[in-house]
Amino acid sequence: MNRCLAFLLAVLLASITISSACVAQPTDWTRFTLKSQPGNDTVKASFHRDRNGRSEHAWSTGLKPSELIGLSTGFYTAGSRPLAFAIVREAGRLDCAGNGGGRYASGNCRFTADPAFTQALVSRGIARPTDDQAFGLMAVNARRELVEAVAAARYPTPTIDDLMALSALGVTSRYIADLARAGYRPQAIHSLIEFKALNITPEWIGGLARIGYANVPSSELVQLKALNITADYIAGFDRIGYRRLPVETLVQFKAVGITPDFVAAAQQRRNAPPSPDELVQMRVLGHR
């Protein structure tokens, strides 16, 4: 769904940016910079490459010092000195060297895809990643555990882009298993991505079930969560006589700003409770 892509894009931009058009090839050098502010427990790492004489953005993210393997304490002290570090993940590694000090460093890196991880993808029927995709999988920290969990849950085989989206959103084997125990196994990978992008959790699903909304279709769950319709919001209508409103009605109510307080006020002005359609009409016409 287009809405899924919009939510996913927002999440990705908030946490990590990757430009597929300017990802380093294994034989290319990538320029890096590291910056850190006093009191901040992360290091801002940016990776760039030169193309056609221009510096193009490739990847920027915050990393814990422990993820910069081999980075010496000299990075944090005044002066300038040779520094080296590596970022090692299941999908591949970056080996970087340069100069730095005073919480700033710059230099060059070389990316190497992990052959075992690539083979794990191929063995599960996922395409062999291109060099750009391999770098992207490393950047979002894709893991074999996720690949195996998707296969074990019998989801359709993901594409490389699907796997990057799932990894960037933090989908784990536990999340997949918890959804299944709550009675949900979205039929498509994109639906699973949408669930996670919208933060649809087993706990949120359970809250709906406790007020009579068990076994709501996945597509309707997405509509409810996209509008931040909570169990408390629904229960407010139950208390004033509007029980078990259809999901379509709840979505319409929330979209036009109808609250339980609005409905209670409308009831006081009429001899009979207004119907949902009448409530929508009143709200659209500007009644308060």
C-alpha cells in the first residue's frame, strides 16, 4: 500500500539514510567522518563517496563507540593522530583508516560483503544482492535470524529491498512470533512491514480484543492504528450507548474529529440519540 511506503520512508529518514545511487562498490574507497559531542553516548558517522568529481551522500547514522571496533581513545583527546576502526556486521564489514582527535576524525573505508551471509540469502531463495544492496544490508544491520524467522513463519520470500525495510524497522523473530500468537500472520511481506512501521503490537491488538474487537482483519487493524484509534477511544463510545461500532464507522469518526464528548453533547440536544451518519453530518457542518 502507498501509505505503508510513506510511513516506512518517515521511519527510515528518522533513523538512517541510505542512497542506493551512491553506495560504495567493493573496489571503491568511501570517505568517512566521525563526530561526537561531549556527554553524547553515540558517535555520528557519515560515509561519502566521490562520483564524477562530486561528493555524494551514502550513509549517515549514530553508532555506539563499541560498534566502531578498534577506535582508540585518541579520538576523544585533543590533537591529530592516525586512527583506524571497523564496523563488522553479519552482512559485511567496513574497514576504515584516517586521522582524528578532539572528537572528530576523517579518512577512507573499504566495504567487503560477507560471503556466508550472501550464501544464506541465496539458499533461502532470495536473490544474490548486488554490491549496492550488500552495502545497504550491512548499513541496516540485516541478520540471518530475520531471514530464518520469515521463512519459518511461511511468509512469501522477501526481496532484498523487503529485507532491508524489515531490518531498518527493527522487525525481529520475536515480533513475528508474538504476532502469530496474537492470531496475526499478515499474508504479504509488505503487510508485515506496514504493521511494524505503524507499531502494531500484540499488546495493542490485545487491548482491542478485550473490548470486543477480537479477530479484526489485518487491513482494518492498519486503518485503526494509522489514525491512532485506541481501546480507550472506542470504550468511550461504548459507555454512552454506541457499542460495537463497525471499524469503518470508528475510522470515519476519528477522521472528522468525532469524540465521545462530542457525541454526549449531541445526545443532550436531541430527544433521541443521533445515528452515526447524523453525527458525521453534524461534525462536518461545524457543530460542536
